[in-house]
Amino acid sequence: AKRRTTSGSTGHRPDKTTFCPGSPVIRRPVRAEKEKVVDPGYEMLFETTIRSFIGEKAFHIAGQVHSERSRKDWYRKAIKKAIQRIAEIETSTKHKEELSYWSERALGALNERPYNETVFTLCLLRLVATLVGYFGVKPYNIATPAYFQTPSQHYTEIIANQGDVMQDYCDKKGSLATRRRLILQLKEEGMTDFEISLVFGVSEYEVKKLRKEL
């Protein structure tokens, strides 16, 4: 026997796309997807920040900022580069331990599941605090940052600022000319080559060599 159905029914329950004859069509509001706001400045900030650590290897990665996985990969590379430089810092044992702890903590935050970008950011801030000499939550000032440049770094800075690439050569040439003039002046005052070598902190042979080039 056929199963009885209610009057006007076909025996099938209407789904979302099937409507009973004569019934009003109910349209459910469709949620519009949130439009992604792309900030070119934000993308370039990401790329240039990573490039400040690892250079051209991070060229053209701006668009990867929208991928959590890609961000983490680049953050990891940048922090590892920073850790190499941090290891070269000459400071007290305690300060060194703090620098090592927070740099490794920031690196470890990238491997946590689920990844918490806020925790990662806070670890970086603590690392910055330690780098400028702060310790603890009081905070105590346990170190004073001090920077110096080697001659090579000095001339690298000049080139980076679009300066004269020959500045190194010109300065060395000018320095030699100055030393030669001073050697001649000291010789005229009666000093021996050995005494002059003590003044300049070089060997007596170097003094004689410079004097012959006058």
C-alpha cells in the first residue's frame, strides 16, 4: 500500500532549493565576504624589515605577509641572523644570559602550536629591552649600549649613503701624506727613527720606509 501523505504534499520534504507550490519564497540574506584590505605600506614594511637582516634573499616577498606560515619562516630566518650578532656582544655574564634567553624565547615562540603572534611580539620587545640594558620588571639598568665602527664599517656606511666609493682610498692617501709630514718635522727636531716609531706605534722599519717616500 502506498504511504499516505498530507494533502498537497508530494511525499518529499522540501529542501533549501525546493518550495511548495503557492508558498512565498523566503530569501535568506547572504553574508558578504569581508573584503581584504591590502595595505601596500604594510606589505613593504614586512619585506624591507626582513631584508634589513638577510638582504636580497628576501627580495619581492611583500605579498607573503598575508600568509602566517610564510611570515613565521621569514621571522625565523631574521631572528637566527640576529642571534649570530647578539652572540658577539661583549657584556656581563648576566646580561649575556638575558640576551640569549629572550632571543631563543622569541625563536621558540614561532614553533609553538597554536602560534600566538602576540606572544612572539612580546618576546621581541623583551629582547629590545635587554639590548638597551634593562633587566627585570623594576626595571634595573644593568648595561649601557655602546657602538663603535671599524674602518671597514665606516666606509661601508659612506657607500650605503650614496657616498664616494673612493673615499677609503682618498683617506688612506691623505693619512700617509700627513704621517710623512710629521715624520719629517720630528726628524728636523732631532728625533731618531726609533723614537719616531714609538710615537707612531709602528716599527722602525716602517718609519724609514715612510721617510724615504718623502
